[in-house]
Amino acid sequence: MIIYGLYGPSGTGKSSSALYFAYEKRIQAIIDDGLFIYKGKRIAGTSAKFENNVITAVKRATFYFDDHRQEVTEAIRFHAIDKLLIIGTSQKMVDKIAKQLEIGPIDHYVHIQEIRSLSEMKLAQYIRQTEGKHVIPISASQIEQSFFKRLISKGKKIFSPKKELIGETTIVHPDFTQGIIHISDDVFYDIVKIETRHIEGVKACSKVKIDFQSLPVVDVSIHLQHPLPRPVKEISIDIQKKIVSAFRRYLELQVDKVHLHLEK
């Protein structure tokens, strides 16, 4: 059996990319967050996404529990599988899963950056951080009835370039996430105001607007000193860097673009 290990940081879209990657490589089986999925259907295991806390979820995803590990191990042995994809947050994690399930070493490691663009990963992480949505690469009909109260929405169907349906994803909201965090517009303004007030050439910040329709975009109106102590381009770059860094540091939010409106 040939084993692939798909890994990358949490929330970068590994599960949502798994079906298409498996289709391209003709991989019939997937191990993802405690589930054994064969030809798009859940065969065995319990999803870590439905655990009550992060610690238990990690144990579930790495097959720490004996009964869970035995159930999935037996199911893998029962099916005639020549290729298997294991999904994890790191090489160490996929190695551990392979060892726990007694299926041998990983033959091919694939980082999520090899199959997803940076912008796609940033968008996936943004959705995970702000909405707490996780993806399971199986049909909604495969989720146990008791889990439907935790279901957010049915994910998109996955098609090949030839428009052939190759699978379906389901989006869930795990119990151990905190849900949506609402941040006042005043907070955004205060962060930008504080971060830009000591930049050489900046007189004041008058307005801040942030758009969350796709990737976060920040619009900022800045009053510049007169006369200018240095080129506008240098001032602009410093402002943008400060804002991006501050949003990441204070809010754990990755800003995609900073649009500046400069006035003298």
C-alpha cells in the first residue's frame, strides 16, 4: 500500500483540498481527523471535530484511544486499498497516525502549499479563525443524526476539470471552538491610530474602515505633515507594514490589503 501524507497548519484548507488531490492521485482512502473514509464514504472512526475540547480532539485525531484505533485498523485491513492519504498538521503528526494504525511509513509527503495558493490558505485560515468552520470530506448524509445539531452548512460539491463529480464536503462547527468574535469598529480605529502616530511624516489618522467580505481589506485615511520630511512612498510603506503587523499581533488577523488615502 502506498501512503501519502498531506500536512500543513490548521485551517489552511487541507480537508477541503483532499478530495481533489485524492482524485488526481487515484487514492481511494483518506484518514482525516479520526475518520477512515473510503471512496467518499465514512467507513469507520469518529471525527475529532465533534470532541468537546482541543486536547481530546488531538487524541482522537491521532488514534490515542484503543477502541477507536482498533476499529479503524480493522476497517483498513478489510478493504483492498492500494493507496491511502493521511491528513495532519505536520509530518510528525502523519507519521504518528501511520504508526498508530500499523500501516507502515509514509511514502510521499505533500505540504498544503504544493496544492493550494497562499491566498486560498489565507482565506481558509480567516474563515476558521472568525467563523470556526471546519470541513469534513464526506457527504452530509454520512454524518450521524446526533451530530446534525452541530452542522453549519453543506459544503460544495467537488468536480474534476472534466466536470465529473468526485465528492462532497460538509462544513461543521465543532463544540470546542468559541464561535464568532465581534470586534467594535472603534478597536480597529484605535489600533491604527496608535500604531501610526509615531511614524515620521504622519500627522493623524482620521478614518479606518475594514471589509470582511473576502480576505480582510483595511481602508485608512491619513493626514500627512507639511512639509513632508521624506518621500510619500516611504511613509506609505511604513504605514502599511505597521497596520499589518498590529492586526496580526493584537487580533491574530491576517490582513490581505491596506488601502491608503493620504492628505496634506
